[in-house]
Amino acid sequence: MKERTCYFDNAKFILMVFVVFGHIIRTYINENELIYAIYSTIYTFHMPAFILVSGFFAKGFNKPGYIKKLTKKLILPYLIFQVVYTIYYYYLFDRSTFQIEPFNPNWALWFLLSLFFWNLMLFLYAKFKPATGLLIAVIVALGIGYVDSISNFLSLSRTFVFFPFFLAGYHMKKEFFERLTSFRSRIIALVPFIILFICFYYFITVDSQWMLGSKPYSEIEQTASLISMFKRLGMFGLNAVMIISFMALVPKGKYFFTRWGTQTLYVYLLHGFFVRTFRFTGLKEYFTTVESYLLLAGIALLLTMILSSQFVTSVTQPFIELKWKNTKRMLGEWKWYAYFYKEKFTKIVND
């Protein structure tokens, strides 16, 4: 495995742990200042960084068959899990009506739709010079907040709001990340994390909706004004600093968790069943101390590791990627083990 590939796989795995952990602790942010500070710090970089990395690997968007492959990889799983999550929520929340809304993504499924649209948008934005394209993307992201009709429908709000990060990733070169991971850069990169955490813990309270990018300004604050646009622009600046700081801290070598970074789609799609169950059942009541919050971090790590394991990916691959390759391999291995131990057992009995 190439070092550059290891670096990005490491980044994706670590970011996915933050995604799972952030979703788990969401229920506590109004009850505990420490959790609020951790949650807010995580949300300034984890999805923007994930989106930037996705953009970096979208450089082949104009190759023949790319969009067809992307449709199969993103849209089909989106439709499948939109139905699955609708059924799951129907029973979890004991709803009186059952209604599938294909154009309003359930919870975290917005990312699949937006990722598909971001790749399509490259056909237009890749024609501009990088600086020009980014400027236009930022202006659109700022202006879209004034359009009240653009919200969760087809994940349009997040698509426009987060597209600048995807486009920035598309234009980035591997040399940028190589320079970013020097020892000096890593030391400096710790500073924004420390300062921001302290600010969130002691001084600043920010509506999390500003970090999610899913709603128009009028739904985040009482009245959308000119200042609303500058608030989003300020959040973009903070996101950029935190993304760079995070990417500087990502290890470059191959580690035990590196290969799990290739299976983040599985974790993203499947962790919602566990997190939503945790949020809306009595389980959350067992975690009320600092020590228990640390345990939640361990649970997030363990859940990410399990959901990206070969066993889980092999079992769920037919539903997520509509492929049977890993499943057939696993069944073949089980068949071999069954045959091997059957022969050993038969030999022992006969002897």
C-alpha cells in the first residue's frame, strides 16, 4: 500500500471515529459544558475534512463510466437505506403512519446525495481557474442561506454550503499534504485545537446549525440579515483552519487501522442504527460522568472498528455495493474451514 494511500485511509478512519462519536454525544451537548466543547470542536472539521478528502479523489470525474459507477455506489445504497431507515424509525419511534420520502434524506444519508451532486457540479466548476471556481462556490454557499425553500430537500442546502470544501480538495495536489505533515507543522497544528476547545468551553456558545449547513439563515436565527452571510463566511474560515490542522496531524504510515479507512461507507451507513437506538432509549441515562463520556469515546472507536471489519463488510456488501465478491470469499473460507474440521473430526473418530 502506497504511503499516500495510507495517509488518506488513516484520515478517513480517524474522521469516521469522530463522526460516530459526535453523533453519540449529540444528546448531551445541552447538559454538559465539556461535551458541548468537544462536540463543537469536532464539528468544525470532521465533515468538512471528509468532504475535502472526497474531492481530492474525484479527479477522475470526467472519465468514461465514472458517473455510472458513482450512481451505483451512492444513489442505489441511498435509496435502499432510505427505505430501511424509514422502516427502522417507524418501529423505533412507534409512528402511526408509514411514509417513504425519497427526496428528504433520513439523518446521515444526506452525504450520499450531496457527494453525488458534488461530482456532477465538477463538470461546470472544473472549467474555471481554481481561485475563480472557489470564489463562485463560496458566493453561492453564502447566498443560498437566504433562500428559505432550500433546506433538507435533496440535501440541497448542505450540497451548496459544503461544496467549496469538495472543490478545494479536487484542486489540491499531493505535494500540499506532504508539506503539511512535517514535524513543525504537526506541532503548530495542535494550537488551533487547544485554543478552540478552550473558547468553546469557557467563552463561546454557537448554534450547532451553523456547523451543519442544513438550514437557511431564517431557521437558524430570528431574522436573516447581511450579518448572517458573514457568520457563515467566518465559519468557513474556521473550518479551513481546523481542516488543515487535522490533516497535519494524520499519521502517514501503515497502521493496524489503515485498512479500515477503505470501508468508511459501511460505517457511515450502518452506525445510525446503533446511535439512534442509543439516543432514543434508556441507554443514554447510564452515561452521566466524565469517566462514562470517555467510555463513549471507546464505544465509538470499537463500533467503527467492528462496522469496518471484514466480517461486517462481507455480510452487508450485497446491500451496500450490490456486489458479492467479499461475501463469496467469506463463504468460501467458511466452507473450507468446515471441510477441514470435518475431516479432522472424522479422522479422530475413526482412529
